[in-house]
Amino acid sequence: MARIFIVGSGVVGTATGKGFLNAGHHVTFIDVAPQRLLYLRSQGLDARAELDLSAESDAFIFLTLPTPNVGHRYDLSAFEAGTASVGEALADATGTHVVVVRSTVPPGTAEGLVQPLLEKHAGRTVGEGFSLASNPEFLRAATAVEDFRHPWMTVIASRSVRTRERLAELLAPFGGETRFFSNPAEAEFVKCAHNIYNATKISFWNEMWLVGQHLGLDLDPIAQTVARSAEASYNPHYGIRGGAPYGGVCLPKDTQGFLGLAASIGVEMPLLQAVVAVNDKLAEVAEMEAEALTA
């Protein structure tokens, strides 16, 4: 049985903590919102306003703090405050603790923000009584508890091999495929790209839906067919090697030609325009690199 603290007990934190509880671990929820603490306690859960590690043995401390956006940037103010409080608790700690960044954060946050904050407030460096890891969550809000209990993918990152091993031992009983990284920024990038890819796919089909409407077509059976016919939909290796533009005959022809079709019926396709623009840019980069090699 592991000792686990959940710092930030919103949807992700509560699902994470309950998942560990169901697996038999000793879990304490930490949150600054009085109403949330009352709600958790009403369910018989151990919920506290402050993290106290002075009498605790080795533990896992999961940072599941909110990281909303404000315009085109992440608002990390609550995340920073929660991380600082963990650092203060580490100053009085006697055990060896693993601090795990589970919130969705910009790549580089674990080592560029969390580590300095922890070291500043703990008065010790990583490796002296605590280690640092990234374990991004892939939970859907409507099914968060079930998703935690049955993950399809678990991502673990840490500079410390032993820390990666400890997290893997903790999470292995839940099942699912596990991917390891030594650089926490890579795991953080995985989560951001994961969400953005999902958003992009939705917007792609919404853009196609607009065109279909103007043409009097039912997009549902079309999309279901393309999901099976297009290699990008069923082959996980298709198109994921960065740095090379698409070429050949079909892709340039149909991306450009379909833009003309949409324009002729008065439908704007900003996503498809961006696809073409990015490809044109990558083609320029590839040409410059080729010229540099022959210079």
C-alpha cells in the first residue's frame, strides 16, 4: 500500500485519488477550496487544507492543480501556488517523496518551473529527499474515474531511473500501454499534442460538414467511410515524422482543388488553408536545407 497525496482535488484530482483508493492505497486529498473539502469529507474521504509531510514516510505527491487558459496562454498561478506549498511541506519532510506533475502544463514546466519552486521552498535540491516526475492524465471529464481505473495509455517521465521504476510499479496494476521518457518535457508535450490533435480532428470534420451541408450531402456516412479508407485514420505511423512536407500528386492537388470548390460555394475553410500554408512553409525549409547541403 502506497502513501499518496493529491494536491488539487478537482475532476482530475478526485478521479486520480479515488482510483488509488479503490486499489487499496492510503490517499489524502489536499485543496484550498472549503466547499470542495466539505464535499470530499461528506463522501468519507480524507481531505485537508494543507499538506503536512513532517510525520510521513515515503509518499507520492500528485500535482493535479488547475491550469486554465487566459487568451492564448496558460494561467499557471494556481499551479505555482500549489507547487510552492508542496515545497514548503518538503522542507519539514523526513521521508523520500516523489512529486508527480499530472496537470496539463506547457512543455518544460516540470524542470523549468516546478523544480525551481520546490527547491526554493524546500531548501534542498532534487535528489535530496524528493524526486520529480511527469505523469500526464488522459481522463475525459464525463468518465474520469473509469478512465483512471482502465487507462489505454500511461506516460511516465523522470530523469531518475528509480523514480520511473517506482511510478511504473504503482501504476502497472491498472493496465494499459506504458511509455517512458527521461525528459519530463517530452511527456508534457505528449499531453498537449494529444489534446490539440483531438481538437484538430473535430474541427477538420466540422469544416467538412459545412461544405457537405452546402452540397446537400449527409456527412455522417462519408466520415465513417473515410475513417476506414484514409491511412491517416487507421495507421498510427502515417504522417507522424515531422520536418517533411507532403508531396506526390494527390495530396497537393486535392488540398488546393478543394479550397477552390469551397470558395465557389461561399464556404471558408481556414483549417484547410492552414494545412496548405504549413506545407508550403515546410517545403521552403526542406529546399533551403537541400541547398545548404549542396553549397
